[in-house]
Amino acid sequence: GAVVSQHPSRVICKSGTSVKIECRSLDFQATTMFWYRQFPKKSLMLMATSNEGSKATYEQGVEKDKFLINHASLTLSTLTVTSAHPEDSSFYICSAEGGFFGPGTRLTVL
Amino acid sequence: EDKVVQSPLSLVVHEGDTVTLNCSYEVTNFRSLLWYKQEKKAPTFLFMLTSSGIEKKSGRLSSILDKKELSSILNITATQTGDSAIYLCAVDEVGSNFGNEKLTFGTGTRLTIIP
């Protein structure tokens, strides 16, 4: 079946630094990818929809300048958390159209 | 390779029927199994199961985990048209290195309730 990978699986960084998370569709092309944030009680919040070749569509309340999304190719979308703060610490998950989810990336900001 | 398999892929029933959705898994470091309902945007969290044999219930929905069989079922009784959605099962793992975790989703069951 279709596989979506994320890299890194875990990252710890200092407050104020930027962190890039990659989401790749390994054996298929994805025009659309989605970025989610998982909260402590396991609920998932859709942050943005990443569209290949065009700007991402952000959900209400998500700062587009803080969470930069680039969908550079049909197999790669990246989420960059800029000037990370401890409150950005979370589990970030991507999915590709068709409902194929990546394994998630745990971000811890110190 | 870790995997989560859901069945059936698709299910169409009449309003009022009871449905049972299945999820089986093969993972290395099981921590919990999660059920979500996806309609439009983000999947909505339904249940988290960690212990075998203990049923979780919320209204007409219930779920139970069988760690021996490496599976879980999600039951919906007296279905309504609003239950139409894709139901996702995901298994949460602790990685082999301390702190690395992983969430493996199944491909979902598309449930359609006919009025």
C-alpha cells in the first residue's frame, strides 16, 4: 500500500530556532498533503493543506508566517516551524491525499 | 514492518442498523490503539484503548481491545446518517530508542448510512 514517511521522527531544539519536518510519499505522487498537530488528549488539529505548486491553505488560527509549508514536488511537503517556542512542542503528523498518514514527528522545544 | 489493517474497506447499511468495524495490527512496541472519525477536516478522536478487554463507551459507540488477538473493534448501534464517515484506526508506539514514537494509521473504513 501507499507509504508516507516523515523525517525526522524526533527533534529537540532550543527556543528561537527553526525546525524543518519533511513529509514524503514514497511510492506515489500526492498533489495534496495535510499537516496536523496532535494534542495531549490525542485529538488531531488540521493546521494546513499543502498544495503542490501553489500556496498552502491554512486553517483559522494557524500562523502562516510561523508554520511555513512548502510543497516543492509531488512527493515532498515540508513544514518549517520558525522561531520555535516551548508551546510549539507537539506531535506533528502529515497525510497525503487518499488518507495515507505519516508516522509523525515529535518536536520538543526547550 | 509495522502495519494496521482495517476491515471492511467500505460498508453501506440502513439507518438503525448496528455495525462492527475491525482493526488488526502488527507493531513492535504497542502503547495504545486510537479510533478516529473523519468527515471533513481533521479526524475527530473517539477512543484510546490501552488495556485488553475493557470496553470504552460513548453514546452509541463502543470499542474494545484484544491484545492477544492484536485487534480492536468499533461498534456503532442504532446508526444514523450522521455516522457516515471514514473511521480510522491508529496504533501508537514507543520507538526502540527511548522517546521515539510512531503513529501508524490504517487505511480506514468508509461507512455510509442510508436513510
